Amino acid sequence: MHVTIDNTDIYFSDEGDGHPLVFIHGLGGRSTNWTYQRRWFQRPYRVICPDLPGHGASSGRELPFRRFPEIVIGLLDELQLPRYSIVGLSTGARVAFTVAATRPEAVTCLTAINTFVNLAGPDQTARVAIYDLLLEHDQGERWAQTLLREMHIQEDSVIARGFRRAVAHSDPLHIRRIFREMVSWNQNDELMNVSCPVQIIRGSLDGFVPSYCSEDLISRLPVERVDVLDGVGHLPYLEDPVRFNNMLSQFLQQHVAISSRSQ
């Protein structure tokens, strides 16, 4: 499905029936990344997965990262959703934080996967350097190899092959620009306006997002649950979808039921 939000054509999937559950992919990803979750959750929930601006089948490659949340809000308003829960991966979680801060009356609960709002100076420098590898004229090969290693994704895995296919169809300069905008965006004051229950999910082997970032989020958000998936990296929803889906289901069952009774 497509809808035009502020002259930006946004693609999204919309499946199932029930309480709306919105999945927001990470940088360079797309809505199809959530295949396992779309199948699992569409019976008890209405599962909505947008392609962020400039990603997948959506236009808007020229938009700055700070406009991503308003585009997502525009989509959800267009769908006339009074209440919904949000799940965001990495960069997608940063978008979700702003949506929750902007629309506190609408967001029932929020799950953030392997994300950060603040990086120590050396860590920020190191990660910016990884994305600077996109300036090399190698179709993003060295960047992909380095990032897969940091995310602890095996080179010969199905996930790695899918990641490389996505890289082949992406604009490396666009990805680099969005990462630089995202990593320098100070959301600390905005996080004070997030009032919904928050779940943090972290892969124990993720080397891209340092473990201290979870503690930082706990200090700034109404975090009710922290789930660590042992033995997986940056993409736990793909690496171990059954364990991931069960953890997410348990959190949703607590808060969606509470929301339904209160309406």
C-alpha cells in the first residue's frame, strides 16, 4: 500500500486485525525485514510496517532524518489510529522515541531493539568511521563486511546474504548522511516526554551498540522490562525470531490488555 504524506510517497504493509502494532525498521532496511513478525503477530494484532523515507519503495531520499518521525505520525494519522504500540530497531527506535514523545496519548507501549541515544566520544567516532567506508568506490563491500562483523552476523548466513542484496540496491551516500544526522541528534530532552511503558531488547553479542547504552536508556525512559537475548547480535528478530517474538508478546500482553480495559 502507498499513501502520500507531505509530498512523500510512503509504502507500508497493513495486515491482520486488532490493536495496531507498528514495526519501524533500521537504517538501510525496509518493511520486509519484519517477515517473521508479520506472520506471527497479525492474528492478535493489526501489523503495520512502513518503509521509512528514502528506504524500500518509499520516496523522500532528500528528507533529513529529523523529519522521519513526522512522516510516520502522518501515516498513522492517515490510517486514523487512535492508539497503537511501536517496535523499533536501532535507528527505527530513535524514530519511535520521537513518535512516543510527540503523541503520548496515542502510544500504548514501545519496544526498542539494540539502540542508543548517546555514545561515548570514542565509540561515536568509531561508528562514524564505519559509515565513512561508504565513500569508498567498492559498492559498499568493505562497509558491509565491517558492519556485519560489528553486528555479529555470520558472513555466510542467510541474513548476511540478504543484507548484501539490500546494500546493492541502496544509495551509500544517503545511508551515510542519515547515520551522521542520527548519531549527532540530541534527543535527551525529548525523551523526558515519553510516558508509555518501554521494553528494551538487546542481543548479547551486538558489538555495534555498546551495552552501556541500555543503562543510559533506563535512566531516561520509563523502562519496565529489559530482555537480553544470549547468543545473538544486532538483529535478534531475524537471528532468533521465536525467542524474540515470545519476549515481545509477553510485554504486549501486559500493556495492550491494560489499554483495552481502560478504553
